[in-house]
Amino acid sequence: MPNRQLFMPSPHGSYVYDDYVVSAIQSALSTQRPLLVGGPPGSGKSSMGLDVANTLGWRYYEFVISSRTEPGDLCYRFDATRRLFDAQMAADSIDVSRYVEPGVLWWAFDRKSAPIQDTTSNANREEEHAVVLLDELDSGSSDLDKSLIQVLEAQEFLIVESSTYVRARVPPFIIVTTNGERELSRRFVDRCFVVQLSAPTEDKLIKAAQMRFPSAEIAFLSSLARAFMDVYGSASTPVNMRDYFDVVVSCLNLNVKTFENSPIWQMLTHKLHNLSERTPSQVFVSYAWGDTSPIGSEEDRQRQEVVERLCQTLEKEHWQVVRDKTALQYGDKISTFMKTLSQANLVIVVLSAKYLRSPYCMKELHALYQNSRQEKRAFLDRIIPLVLDDARFGTPRERVECAKYWEAEYLKLKADLDYLAEDDFRLYQNMKKWYVDVGDMLSYVNDVLHPHGFENIEKDDFAALRQMLPQCR
């Protein structure tokens, strides 16, 4: 029996793992908890499950969830219409198992008990263990989250029509993916190890292609990866690894020596060119709203005016500026906008004293940090910080004070834990992460040379900011 803690990527596999993803897989396997994987399309979420199963030598099952998926579909489906028709025609009693179609969890739990055997390519794989990929859980309803929690915690489910239970011989390894279209239930996320994949880098494209296409020339793969980064960057679109593989396969099958001559490359660049022509480069703005009422402070009014002039300047230079004040309409969910911002490739962060003490602003900044895998370079590549005079975090002592503020807010909510609504409980959980991580986040920002104060930020029509922006296109 393989040790569930000893997952190590195979050098002959087809998937490139970051170290932190390997650690998350090892942790999930050793604790028998699901692995929840997020990230943009084409980042490798859906292809991870099969490679994990191949590496471990375990059986593999997958199910793509849609808006039509019912909570019970992962366990089994029952053809009630066919049974009713047969019951009307037959004189004798009918075996209900004839109308039961096993789902992926049934096969993963106890394949031998299923009335219909799986037809997947699981020959020569270990019988006891299985990997199950549940793809795009966010496409289903919230009822699906709740049902899945119950089944995975119990490691069994009831076949209602026959009043029998299917129990897991050995708990399978569950990998769940999400595109972030819907916020998953707190209970489900809390039971998972969570990883957030980024769009593939040039180096990752090359490594993945070498593993999948060992006969391809490295010079060809490298030049294609470089071209991919250029054309996707010009369209402000995350690089899609599936598209990269499609071009490689097309060139190999057609024996095309230069990818520029392949039909699929020409179609792809045409699509991305149209996208870049149609959509200006996008930049989000994260800031604390100013109080422009008569009782508002001068700093509030000044901050609001600076942000307004900043956005006007960017729009004149053909940037698509996205901020909550203009992007949201009455009836829209603020949480949805914040999630979109946290996944953006480029965010201007206007740091002020009010920002550093705003739960909304801190949630945005920390989500950007988490989606950058808490890595300094990745975090700083996604943000352009503009620091106002009243934002004090230039010294270790000032950063400690900011951490202490959020620790105090966390403890206040902890004292009233029994009274918190579900969203407030989630905020309480986030605050613990904020006071732990805020020192690193602000230390990283402090290491960047950036305009400081209203005067320097606005100097020469935001010249310093405009100097940084072209590097990000």
C-alpha cells in the first residue's frame, strides 16, 4: 500500500508542479482531506488530477460539474422513468438495481459493489485507492457543496431506492477545482487544503511541453513560449497552456518547422489581436473612498480628487480603469467585485491611513497577496503602490502597530463569536490572516521605489505612475 504522505512528482510525468502545490497535495493525502484548486483558465487545474493518479498508480475518475448537476449525481443516478414503464409492463417484482447508474464516488468508494462497472482505463492500477477530480464545483449550486461535505465526512452514502449503503473501503483522494464564478460554502472550503494556481510563465510552458513532447526541439518550444508570452501580454490575457499545447501538437502533426506557418497559430494570434484591439489594457484601482460631505476631512476630499484625476489620466492613455465606484451598480455584489480585483493582473493600490484600517481594503490587498502565492516578486509584479503621507509603515515599529491593530479587531470579534453572521465569521477568519501577514505585505511594498504623498504622485501629470505602467502592458 503506498504511503499517502510520499507523493513526489515523477520526472516522467506530464505536469509541472510548484513546490507549494506538492506540499499541499502531500498534506491533503496524509490527512485524507480534499484539495481545492483555483486559478485562471489554462493554468492546469483540470489536468492535475490525472497526473497525480498516474504518479501514485491509483484508479482515476473525473466528473465535470454544470448548472444541471444534482447533488446525488456524484454518487449515483436512478432512472425512475424506465422503472415505472417496466413496472407497468411486468407482473413480477423488479430488481431496482437495474435502474441504478453508479457515479464517480461509488466507483471510487467501492467499485466491486457497483451494478455497472466503470469503463475508464483503470487496468493495472491499484484496486484499493482512487483519485477523483470534481471539475468546476462553482458551476453547480450551493446544495452541491453541502451534499459533498456530508458524503466525504461520512465516507458513505445511502441508495434510497434500495435502502442500502455504499461505504468507502479506503477514502479516495478528492481534487476539486473552481474558477471563482461562485463563492463556495465556508464549511466546504474550511475542510479543504486550498491552492491557487497562477497563469503559466514562459519557463513553465517550456518545461511542461518537454515532459509531454520529449521529441520536440527545445529551441522550437522556447521560441513558441516566448511568442506566447508576447501575444497574450499584448491582449492583457492570462497565458493559456492548453492553447500552447495545441500549437505544439499542430506543428508536430503537420511537420511544420516554424510555428508562425501553422494554421492554428495564425488563428490564435488573429483572435488575440482582435481582443487587444477591442479591449484596452485593464488596470484596477484599490483605494479607500473619501468622505466628500461637509463633515468630511480635507484629507478625504483630497484623496478622492487625486483618484478621480488619476483615473481620467489613465483613460486618456487608453487604459480601461476598473474601480468599485464606477464598476458597481445598485444590486451588484461587492464581494464579487472584490474577488475579481484580487485575481487581476495589475492593480494600483492607493495606500492611506484609512486604507490600512479598512476591512474592505485590507481584504482586497490580502487577497492579492494570497493569489500571488505570498511570494514577494509575484505580489509586487501585480501591484503599483501609491503611498499617501498619512500611511505610516516605513519602519518595523510602524508595521508592528498595523499588525497589532488587526489583532485587536480580531480579538474583539472573537469575544462575540456566537453572535456573528456567516459573512461576519468569514471576516473574523480573514482578520487572523491579516495581522499575521500584514507585516510582510507592507515590508515588500516599502522595498519598492514609488511616489510618496499627494504632490509627488500628481507631479507632471502622474509622470512617475505613467513611467511604471508601460512595463506592465
